[in-house]
Amino acid sequence: MDYNSNSDKKPAKLWILADDRPGTFSQSLALAQALKIKYEIIKIDYNFFSKLPNFLLKLYPLHFNRNNLKQLVEKTINNNLQPQIIISAGRKASLIGIFLKKKFEKTKLIQIMQPEINYNKFDIVILPNHDKPKYKKGNILYSVGALNQINPEIIIENKEKFKKIFNKINQKIVVLLVGGNSKKNYYDKKSVIKLCHETNNFVKKLNCQLLILNSRRTSPEITQLIKKNINCQNIFFEWDKVKNNNPYLASIGFADYFIATGDSVSMISECCSSGRPVFIFDQKKISSKKHRIFHQELYKNGYAFPLNNIENYDLKSFYNMINELKVSKLNEAYRISKEIIKKFNIH
């Protein structure tokens, strides 16, 4: 268990429980930054018991080192440094959050994503709209997609870092973001070829520069298919080659248009937070029913648009379609933070 404070020597008022899942940690960090409260990152290491379902772990949480956590609790209480808020995200961290809340009676516990345990154990549970339960509780806040860290400061910082690459481009930029296979969904050859076909048509009609970024989940087979079937001018930032110096956040700042595959809620949410047009490519095999509910919510509210049959547009009608788009900017971390500040009477 590791501890990391974000600024000065004053005690942190907020703890982020950070585990080995980047997606859950990213949402927790986004909310903490939006709340503008001094935070401390509490890194959690799980053992093999973490694979057990929560209905078993809630009886006796065996999936983390309780001795380390008890030492942290004792030190915190002895020095009167109990946090005002704890943020947990995902089912595994939720039980650790509950354990800590029992020790710190006045601490508020915020859970992001499904905890797979009774919602009443938390002060606030943040769920995406596409993941709504059949019943409603007063402590649930709903978000459009995933909370994310896209804000002017982080974009400016990353644009400056990668400006030598992007400043050489004198055309408008289309960024293609590619996900990959998951437990329930997969990319078949036909879908990848169709993605490339739609992307080629989009880029050529607008005479843009294409940047391609894949992800951890993108298999070598998908990557090779994309390389083989994209026939417009492009720069491919392969995840394996740039993972230690990834221009992903810079690309969000420099992009004029996005094409994103429909399987990643976090990736799409980050694109929609840019305020630029986002086109979602989706096929049934790529994404789940929940993903498609999410897409429809974005389409309905002008955050994103479907990428379909670009070849059917002539050049004039395509330009007209692009120029008439009314794009809404997603900023859920900020919106949710305002509700929490009001609910908890912070500041």
C-alpha cells in the first residue's frame, strides 16, 4: 500500500483508492481534480482472492492486506487526519472503501461504477446512465459516460509536450481511436475492414491528415488489418511503441475530428469532452447492448454522431453535413463535482 499526496504539506481532505485498473483510477482522479480538494492517492494491492465475487468478499474481505490498512487507519486516527471524503471505484475497491468508512465515522464515501453491493453502504454512488439499475436510490448520481480528466490545463500541457510532431501538420486532423477485444465482444475481420473503408472515405472527402492510435486491447491482428486497409495518408502511433510517451492526450487537443470505435466508453467520453465532432464506428460484434445505449444517448444530445455509409455522400452534401453539425461538449466530472459540493456542503 503506497501513499502519494498531490501538493503541499497540509493534510489531504480526500483519499483516492487506486488499484491496478487504469480506467477506474482515471475516473476517481478526474472527480478529485474537479472537486479541487487536496487529495492523497492510496495505492491498493490485491491478492488472488480478489477474483471472488463481492457477495462472498463482503462477508470477510480477504482480497487485500488488512494489516497494512489497519496501520494506515491507526496512524490516521492517532494524528487526527481522517479524510473528509474517500473515493473508491469498481467492485474490488468498494469493499475497502466500506472498511475505511467504518473506521472513520465522519468520512463520506463516494463509489464510482457498480459496487456489486448494497448502495446504502455509500454516501454517493456514481453510475453511468447506460448502467441504470431498475430501482432508484437518493444517493445515486448518474453520468453521461465515464468521468475523465480532459480539461484545458491537461490539454495545454500535452500539446506543448508534443508540439514538434503536430506543428508539422498543415492540414486539418482526423484522429482514429481504436479499441480492441474484450470478454464479451471482439473485432472480426469484416468489421475492421469496414472501419478502414469508412475512415478512408471520411479523410479523403475532407482532405485531412489521419492520425491513428490503438490501445492496450488492440490485438496485433487488428493492427495489421488496419495497416493493410487504410489507404489514405496517415501517422500510426502504435500503443506498444509509444506507451511510455503516448501522444493520446495531445491528439485530443490537436484533433479537428474524431473517429472512435464503439467498444470503449472511456475513450469516447474523453473525445466528447473536447467539444469537437466525434463519429462513432460500431458493429454488433464490437460492442454490447449497454455500449449502444450509451451511443444513442450521445447522439440524442449532440455529443457524438454515427459513422455510417460515408461513401453515399457526394462532396457537397458531405461538407454541408459536417458544417451543420451542432456539437455539445461533455464535462461530467465538473457537473458531478458541483452536485457533490452542494450535497456535502464543501467549501
